[in-house]
Amino acid sequence: MKIIPKFKYIIIILYILLNNKSLISAKKIYNLINIVGIQDTQLIGYGLVVGLNGTGDTTAQIPFTYQSLNNMLIKFGIYTKNSQNIQTKNTAAVIVTTTISPLNYIGQKIDITVSSIGNASNLNGGTLIMTPLMGIDKKTYAIAQGNIPTDLQEKRMYFKKSSKDLLNRKKIIHGAIIKKSTSNKFDKYHRGIIILKSIRNNWSLLKNIRDTINMYYYNIATIIDFNTIQLNVPKNKILQNKILFHIFNIDITSKKNIHKKKYNI
């Protein structure tokens, strides 16, 4: 019996993948367009990472970490006579950042980035404790908390080698929960006409997006220039939100999953 060389197996696998695009490229409309007049909201918060293995901030050089830790203990009713002796080698002061859009909803989990602002040498394996995330209006939109992955865990998640330069900046998947929606900022733009701008200047992709939308909602999408689609939708805000949420989650690479019955609006 002949033994098939290894490279032939590789060719077979590549052939299967290339002929099954859903395995290698899931293109949701949300990732391909922007809504004209709608902006994401950037959030920021100050917090503490605890549980570090001696790689946290140095008390003498970074006094705000000690002050934050002491204030947290006081909130829990813990008072120390010699608070100046509190050590922070297992604690690091951090800034937490993320971005949400009007399409995010209350209760949704989002990714966050945790960055050291002291002299901690490594955030690996620490735990970010409850941190409010605020917008420029100083309102709290999300609460962050979670375990920071180690280098080994990051390699498994991202399938790549972690850089030593990123020991002080870490990403926590689903590290925050949205507590306040920005969809109210979205409502004021609803007048029955919504303009979508394609992120890529690709005429074929633009037509694909239009045709896909129209297969769900009959003839509501019209191309008006080389990277713009106009949606004609009802003026009812609740119905508009439902339509947009559904449209943005459509995968344009899987038209075969479209129901034969179109939605009526």
C-alpha cells in the first residue's frame, strides 16, 4: 500500500478550508460598515490589580497605589494603626480602557485593556478588582473585574508568542459588564433614513452587503455612491433598533442560512 506524503495531506486540508469559507472568514455586517452620525463611546477607569507575585508597585516610589489600597480597605471597614507600613508589592495601580457602541446592550460582556501606571514589572496572573468605567460625561457605563491572563494563557487564546514588552498591558476577554447603554445617543439620528458607510472601498463587497440586507428586508437598502448604503426604515425607534441589531449580526458569507420568508417592516 502506498503511503501518501505529508504534503498531500496539507493540500487536501487547504482545499477543504478554501472551499468552506465559513470556517475561515465570518464577515458580519457590523464589522464591515459604520453608521454616519453615530460614534463609539470610549470608557476609562482607575483600579487596582491584586494577587501579583511580588511584581507590583513599590510603595516608596508610587504613593498613590498605597493610598488607593488603604482607601479600599477602609471601605470594607478595615482600619490599620500603622497604615504607612502597608506594602504594595503584590498590588499595581492600573488604568482600564474599553470602547462601547450604541449597539451594545445592558448586561453585555465586553473586552477591556488593563495598563499599569506605576512601576509594576509584571501584571501576569493578577486580579483586577471592581473598577467603574466612565465616559467623558463622567457617567459610569460599565463595571470591570476579572483575572488577568498569564503569558501561557495568552498564547493559547491568540495563538502567538506574547511579547515581553506587553507585561504591563494586558487584555481581559469579557472583563467588563455594561451597566448603562448609549443607545439613547443613537435614537436622535433615527428619522427613517440611516446611512451606512463601508469600511473598505470595495464595490463588490458593497453590493454584497446591499443584496444581503434586501434578502432579509425587501428593498430597504440602496447604494448611493461607491461606499455608501442608504436604509429606508420605519420611523418607529423600537422597530429601527430591532432591524439594525439584526442586520449588523448577519454574516454575509452564509446566505444559504437566510430564511425563505422575508421580514416585513
